[in-house]
Amino acid sequence: MKIMPCPLNGPRNISEFTYGGELTAMPDPARCTDAEWADYVFNQSNLAGVVREWWLHNASSYWFLAERDTVTDEILRTFDPREIFSQRVEFRAPDPEEHPA
């Protein structure tokens, strides 16, 4: 049985988690092109070695980050996203007054 240490809930069976993708820098959604946004949403680097990834603990709906070696599948560390992010990104529909068609 493989165990993952959840920063909120402690060590849990890996079956309680869902992989959320690599951590990558998000382009400014209000200023980037459709191609840049699509690249961010759909493409991954798929690097061999240590990468930072988003993970979800399904039972608590808690999103966190993990550093994992993709060659050995070893989880090196897990941590709360607040270690990296200081503010939440809010998405809103464009205002037609700001961007007339």
C-alpha cells in the first residue's frame, strides 16, 4: 500500500488522492492569447525527475502541492499552496462595456 502525506489530513492511502497536473506559471487570462491559454490548460512538460504537482485529497476536497520524482515515483514532500501563493486568482466573465464586440 502506497502512502501519501497530506498536509491537512496526515498520511493517507494513495487511492484517496487525484492527480491535478504539473504546477506551471499561469499566464494572465485577461491578456494572453487563446493559444497561450490553451497551452497552459492542456499541455504539460512531462519532465523526467523532480516536479511540483497539484494533488487533491478527495475526501476533504483539499488541494495541495507535492514534489515527486517522476522517474522513481517517490513523493519527496507535500505542502500547502500558501507556501508559494499569497493571493487567490479570481476569474470573472468579461464586461461587455470594457471589451465591446
